[in-house]
Amino acid sequence: MGFTYRREAPLENGEKGYSWLSSTGGATQIKRLLVTILVMSAAAGFFAWYIHHSNDASPDSYAGYSFAILGTTCLILAAVLYTWRRRSAKKDAVGKLNASLQWHICFGVLGLFLLFLHSFGNFNPRTGTYALYGMIALVISGLIGRVLDRIMPYLITNEVQRALTEQGDDRIEAISQKLQSIVVHNNQSLRSFSAADKPAERDRRANVSPAPTSLVPLSGPISNALPFTSKEQRLHTPWDLAYISLEATPQEINRQSGHYRFVPDKKSELTRPGALMPGAQEQIADLRMIERAMKREQFYRYVIRYWRKFHVALALLTIGLTIWHIVYALQLLLPTLMHK
Amino acid sequence: MLKTGVRQHSNSGVLLHKTGPQVVQELHACIGCNECLLACPALAEPITIDVLNRETLGGMISASVARFARSCFQCGACVAPCPVGLHRDAMMMWLKVRLLRAGREE
């Protein structure tokens, strides 16, 4: 397809900014909202008129049955249309699924409202009350899900932008490389420091204690020549004496004692600016911050995923409760109709 | 320490974000079949896959693509229908990050 990746992303005249409150729905969403409000107002108007003009304001009145049938139809449409379109292999146009989702919300809210009117404030039968509670929980979970669908992606985006560099590369990798370079640089500095300090240490020891009580191993070829001997003359000391030192071995030094603490003197190479690259702690802190950001991202993704599963589980429970209520209602209704 | 590269939690299969270069690789692999857009419940207006891919890569983001990026709720419905196994949700996340950063720079 011939794309070239531009690491810099200029957005001179384009859209900028992202907030969870950003308007995304547009005209279609407003249309569905208006339809929902209109139908709800019409139903509420009819309900008020019926209560005012009729003596039989009960769930098993004609108005009650009408509300029940309409409400159940709305809930069936809400459940079936969206699920069917989502699972259907044939998807003919872009944006249809979004329209189905909008209708799903519209029918869900309408269904709950109509079934609430069907109750006429009578919450005595357990089956109907439980079914209504199920529907209320289902619709509320759906509405919360819609809010989560706005908030969670925004929070995820915030965490992701912490984990990526300005160019979009992995920050963990960038920090790891930086840490590695710090470690390499500091190791080299320490090595050069010890190499530079060794001759000075030797001179100091030679001045203070020229006696062979402080025979320290020397780097390079072993030389046991003394100042008063000619170059040709060599002391034939046993080879092992060259490695004997009367000074305390490192193992004998109490590591907790104060004098063991490493304090480079003022002339040390390590005090030179930039000898030891600073910032390792800051890099490690950044690394931990990114790790925490990624854990939060994972949590937000779990919320999105499991809230959807919870909504589906609640829908199945509500269907079960509604069927229970319909069976109960038919048990009361059928004998009455048969005797008529 | 978390592994770098493709962020996938081993136990649950939750795919975390992808890096810019990985998104570019996926965009190069896109065959433009449009299946991801057809399966998307967040997309409310017609957008062509070419425009979406081009604007995901870089440069100016048009109003319609920005609206789509903002409305994407990372449900992952676009992943299963892709015949080449790409993650459009990760590409949309990259677009969201670009929008967020551009907004903060102002």
C-alpha cells in the first residue's frame, strides 16, 4: 500500500484533543434520543389519561396488557436486533452496527418504562416484581456500560501515552537501553579509577613501609628488584613470599566499620564531573511508573470486557424471570379467557 | 519486569497497546477489505479504510476520523473478522494517543 511512517506527527490544521466528554454521537444519536423521549411522553400521557378516566387501573386491565405487550416487544427487539446484526456474517454498510446499538439502547429504555407503567404501582406478585427488578438492573447496567465505554478508553489512552515515547516507541526499551549505557559507563569509570590509583597506592606504600612486610601483588610481570641492586642482580626470594601480605585481608576487614566506607578523595578520578553518569535512580523510578501504568491499562481493559459479560449475564437472568412471570400471568389469564 | 514488544497478558489473553512501529507494520499488512469497519459498533459515519490508515500513520487527522477515534471503546469487535489477523483496536489506540498529545501540546 506504500505507506511511509512519519515519526513526527504534525497536526497543523487537523483535529486535536481527546476527552471522555468529547461529543461523538452526532445527529443519529440525537434522533434516537428524541424518538425515545417522544414515545415515553406519549406512553406517560396515555397512562395519566387512563388513570383519570378508568376505574380498572391494574396490571391485568386492557391498558395494563397493552403496556405489557408493548414493553415485552421493545425488550425482545432490543435483545434480538442488535445481537442478530452483530453476529450476522452479512454486514452491508459501515455504520449500521452503530445504528443498531443506538436502537438497542432506545428499545431497552422504552421497554423498561412501558413495563414499569404496566405494573400500575402494584408490586404484589413476586414473579412480576423480580422480573421488573431484573429489567431495572439490566437497563442501569447498560447505561453504566455506555459511560464506562467513554471513560475507560480515555483512561487507557492516558496510560498508553505514558508507556510510549514521543515517537511511539516502547519507553521501557528506551529506559532499559539508557540504564545499560549508564552501567557500562560507570563500570568503565570505576575501572579507569582503580587503574589510575594503583601506581599512587604503590608509591605511598613504598614510602611508608619499605620493608617486605607489605608485599602486595603487582600487576604485570613480577619485579623484585630493589633500589640498591643492579639491574642484573635479582633477589632469589621464594616465589610465594611475593604474595604474602601482613595487612588484613579484605575478608578480615569488618565491613560495617566506618573506615571501610568508600569515600573517594578530592583528587580521585571519580570526583571528576561526569565520571559516574547520574540518573540511574530516576530511570528506575520511570520504569516503575510505566509498569504501574501498564497494570492500570490492563485493569481498565478487564473492566470493559467483564462489564459487557455482566450485562449479558443480567440479560439472560432477566429473560428467565420474565418467562417465569409470563407463565404465571398465563396461568391466571387462560382460565378466565376459557370461561368467557 | 514486563516484557517489551507485543503486550499480551499470558493468562487472560488481554492484549495491551502496541508501539508505533508495530502499528506501522500492521498498517502495511492491511489489505483494505473493510471488514473491521463493518464490524465496528462505534463507527457512526462512513469512513474509507484508506483514509483511516493514512491518518493513523501520521499527518493531519480529519474531523470524521477524530470522531471515530474518540468514540472507539476498545471492545475488540474489529479483531475477529480481520482475515489477516490485525488489531485495528491497537491502531485506534495509537490515533487516540496522537489526539491526546496534540491537544496537550496546545
